[in-house]
Amino acid sequence: MKKLRVVYYVNQFFGQEGGEEAASMGVSLYSGAYGTAKAFAKAYGKGCEVVATIICGDNCIAENLEKVGSEIIDLVKFYSPDAFIAGPAFTDGRYGIGCGYLCSEVIRQFNIPAITGMNQLNPGVELYRKQVYILKTGKNAISANKDVKRMAVFLKKLVNGKKLASPQEEGYFTRGYKRNVKMERRPAARAVDMVLDKYYGRPFNTEITLPRKNINARPAAIRDLSKATIVIATDGGLYPADNPDKMPSANADRFGVYDIDGLDSLKKGEWVIRHNGYDNSISNDDPNRLVPVDAMRKLEKEGVIGALHNKYLATTGLITTVENSTNTGKGITNYVKNNDIDAVLLTST
């Protein structure tokens, strides 16, 4: 019986090339199973052969997605596999983006099964779950063995043409498809059951999941700007040149606080953009275009505003999960409250 030919993709860490220091490494190719691919091959069993393992640094692919992705896709094409596996990426956003992109391209170009695994916090989920089967995983490598085994079981179902159960039962993220299912009880009866379960505090599953949105009250206007302290905040990713907080160029989960006390403007070369979502050249040439210290100092001297806060706040607003965005927003809010700041001037890209 012919074995299933699989090409496997992992990042530098799970390919045993190194940690963050190796995140910018280019594409490497190993014949056969290597790193996580070995665990997958073992979990799948005798019917599978991992013919090649492709390794690439997270920074390399995340910062050059189409170019590096094309190079990897060419390698996949060379091996003519029956299936493609990537990850699992857990919560690592750069890894998740690479896995999701490659799987989506393999499906589009070769029409073969391609699956990956991620945690719900990974921004790759929202970017690629409509195109790719993304299995739900733990937050980190602690659950790797279990997650890889589930990916192997899921791939068997796909290649054997078995009918899949619901995303909840199979353990993958919903893809936006609705499937007609014949139920024994009428919709009205099921709806009444759900209402009663909700009323009595019993567990229930809704048949239509609606998105949850938080609506915040509009703040009161500042009556006298000449007495107000203003802080500049940006999601454009401007940091000191040495990037002391190691802020990422995408999927930030925090914000930084940087001293501008005594500065009348931000000088070129002393500040750097860490953001992969736009052309950085204009702001790198003049950082005040993104964080307008020069303009705010002028308003301060003219008495238009009371004072410019002696620090500015920065994060990288690119492919950031709702949860990370919310936590960052709460952190900035607490900073504003604790430092007697009256208003935030938020700049973006």
C-alpha cells in the first residue's frame, strides 16, 4: 500500500536551529522527518512518510511573507506531497502567520490537504481559519505531543474521506460555513429549551454565535486645554533606536513607555520603527511625523495646552489579537489615571 507523502514545516525553534537568536535565519531543507515532524510521523503510523522538513526563522517569513513563502512553496512542489502540515504554532504570532499562509497557498496551488494548529490567542487564527483547517492547541509546547497526535488523527480523516463532525467536536476553529443538519426537534422547541437553560443557569450551546462587542461611553470634553496635561501614544511602533523593550514588529502584547523630558523634537537615527504593516521610511526620516513632539512642544510654549507629559507610550498595532489589544488598552488607561493625565493624543499609521 502506498504511503502518504507529507511535507512538514516548522520554525527555527521546533526545527532545533535555535531560539530568538535564530529567528532571522533563512529557509533550510531536511530530507525526511526532523524536529516536530518526527513526532508527527510517529503519531500517524506506518501509513505516512514525511519526505521533507522545511525550516524557516519566524522573522524571516513574517517580514517577507510572499517572497519567502514563494521559495518554500517551490520546495513543496518539488516533492509532490499528498499532504502538507505546519506547526503547531501555539500562541506565537509570527509562526502562526507563516503556518497559515503556507497552508493556504498549498491548498490554493496544489489542492491537497494542508492543516496546522494554533491557540486562540494567535492572530493567525483570524487571518487564515476560513481557508485552512486550524486545530485548537495549548498555549505553548507543553501540549505539543497531544496537539501533534490530534493533527495526525485529523489528517487521517481528511485523506480517507471521512465525514467531519462539527468544529466543536473535531477541535478545529470554525471556518464560517453553515451545514444543514436534520434535527429531531423543531427550532421553536430547541429555542425554548435554550431560554430555560439560560434562565436556570444550566449549560447550553447556541446554534448561532454572535460576536461580542464592548461599547464604551464617550468621555467628557476637556473644558480648558490650557490647563490640561497631554500624553502622546502611538500604535505605529516608534521606539528608541536600541529597542530596549524588544518590542515586536507585529502581534504586540504590551506597550512601552519612553522618556522625552527636555526634548523639543525627536531626531532621526535616535528612534526606530518596528512595524511591518506600512512604509516606515517617512517616519524613520522624521520621527515627529508619527510622534509629534515638536508640534506639541510648540503648543505647550504658546499656552494652547498646559503641558506635554514627559513620556510617550508606544505599541505595534499589527495583526494584534482582540485580547492583546484590550489588555494593552487597559494598561494605557491605568497609566493615564496614575499619572494625572487629562487626555491622550493617539497617533496611528
